[in-house]
Amino acid sequence: MNTQLTQSVGLPGALIIGLGSILGTGVYVSVGLSYQLAGGALLSAIVLAALVAIFNGLSAAQLAVSHPVSGGTYEYGYHFLSPQLGFIAGTLFVVAKSASAATAALAVSWAVSGWLDLGAWSAKLIACGLLVAIAGLVLQGVKRSNWLNTLLVALSLAGLAVFVWAGFTAPSRASLATALPSLSLTSAGLAEGAALMFVAFTGYGRIATMGEEVKDPARTIPRAIIITLGTTALLYILVGAALLQLAPPGAIEAGSFNLSQVVSGSPAPQIIALCAVGAMTGVVLNLVLGVSRVVLAMGRRGDLPALAGQLNSSHNSAPPATWLTCIIMVLIVLLADIEKAWTLSAFTVLVYYGITNLAALKVPAGQRFIPHWISIAGLISCLGLSLFVPTLLLAAGLAAILVLYIGHKLANHRR
């Protein structure tokens, strides 16, 4: 049976997928979470996160060119490091991105339940329904999904444009000039704020997980990652600057924050809220696509049941992997709130990209187009930021990783 996916995505499609994965939850949710932690040092947190993302993006691009298959660092870990680290990377990716998707689905559901005056009880039901609907769309094939994704990215950009315009034209509630001196790296919440902001950049890795589906991956993947990161960094800095203009540090309630709350008048808040829902729906769409591809790779290799590695008859979607992905995301929605889900995503994705950089260091010299120091900087920065998540999560996460490593090693020994 042919288990290779059809290469149908060019540079424009890869850019749309990358922007769709990054924009949305990153701006409309995590900027508020980061602002609560970093306060007036928000711009520093954004710049620091962007710098770490650039290191990681280049390492991911290097790996995607050297080993262009679906599965991301799961496959890179197996190929360049060890089966144990590859398995851990795959598991971390599934957990991290499922938590991000759950965050986005919950944010959409809270907005919809508020508009329809359904009450808080309906939020989790709406979020679960959204995940099931998106999984059904993904099963129609990645090319068809990209049409809707293009529309959702356009909605996201429109909402951000309205917010930035409102921030720089409305009477300032908090002077940006007075906030700038607080950009010092000594800010107590800066590192944790940067850790949460880094998650908002990591959608570019979605491109690298589509190695089998992208046309001419050696050219398309690096270009798409770099362009996506540059565009996103500029947008986040503009949004962060506008947020500093509109709301003073400490005025943000992270659990219920969205950008429309700090904009007054009409119709700007309504436009921003509508675009936010569209953008976050786009995030869910792309994350279901990305996570299902890693689940597919794990099924092919035998780290998950073989059923998870099967494609449909047209070889353009993976139904078992997609539904398993949906189930994992639904479970996180049912068990966590938006802040806990996003923090879980922060820790797991930082360790995941630590493994990415470690794998990039193993690429043979003849295949390299980035210097070693970039991957070293990415490795150190990822592991460093991962230490700033809540202590309980850090301890539980490290213990779980150790159990996964030992368990996989023992299982391999018995085979």
C-alpha cells in the first residue's frame, strides 16, 4: 500500500498554513497572558520570543531540507538522535499542539456563548463541537482546507489592523513612552512572559511537518518559515505597542482577555472580536492538520497502533490519525481551562524545540546551510525558558519525560 502523501502545497499555500497556525491564538490570547506577566516589558518579551523563534525556525528549516518527511522533530529525532528522543519529541508535539488547539477552541466557544447568551456551561460543549467539525473538514483533504484557511488568515489580519489603528489613534490610557524604560531584561515576569509568547510563534513548525506535502521542500520550507516569522514578529510588535497604549500594565485579566476588551467605541471592538473568532478557528484547523500528521508518522513507525498510520484511498488525508487527534484535543478541553492549557503548551513546546535544535546539530556538514551556533543558541534559550513555567508543571513534565524515555527504551529492548 502507498503511504506517501501527495505533494500539493506550494510557497503561497505554505505561507498561509504558517500564518494561520501562528496568528489567532498568539495575538488574541497569549499577548494578554504575556502582558499580565511581563507588564510594561511586553515588547521585550515579544522581541526575546521572536529571537528564540528565529533560532528555532532556522534549525527546523535545516532539518526539513535535510530530511523532508511529514512528522517534524519526531522523525528528525529518530533519524539524527535516538528512537527514545524521537518518540519523546513526537509525544511532546502532540501534547503541546493539542493544548494550543484546545486553548483556541475554548476561546472561540467563550466568545460564541457570550454572543448567544448561553452561559458559561455551554463553552466546553461548543469547543468540542468545533473540534469535531474541523476534523471533518481536514478529512476532505489539505488542499480543500487551505481555501477556508486563506479566508481565516485574511480575517485575522483585518482584526489586527483595526486594533493597531485603534491603538495609535485613540487617546492613550498608558503612554508608550513611559513604558519603554521598563523594557529592561531584569523584569521579574519577562522570562515567563517570553515563554508564553514563544508558543505564539511556533506555528511555523507546522510547515516543517508537511515535508511530504510541500512542492520542492528544499526551497519552499526555509523560505516559508523565514517569511512567516518575519511577518509575525512585525505584527506582534505593532500589536504589543498598541496594547501598551490602550491599557496600563496590571489592567489585564488573563483568564478572560481578548484584544477587543481594551478598545472603546464602535464598531472597532465588534470587528476585532469577530476577526478573533475567525483567526482562532484558523488556528484549530491548522493544528488538527499538523498534529494528525505526527500521529500518522507515529502510527507508521509503530509507536502508535498501525491503524493510525493508514491513509484514505485518495492518499490525501489520514482518517484514523485525524480522529485520534480530535479525541486528544477534546480531552484537554474537558479537563483544563484556557490558562492551564496554554501553560502546558508552553512547557512541552519548549522542550520539543530543544530536541529540534539538538537534532539540527547532528546534520552532516555537507548538508548544512546554517552555522552550528544558531542551533546551540536555540537549544540553550528553549531549555532556559522552559524553567520559568510553574514549578508543579515543571516537575511533573520532567518526570513524565523520564518515564517516556525509560518506557520506550525497555519496549525496544523487548522487541
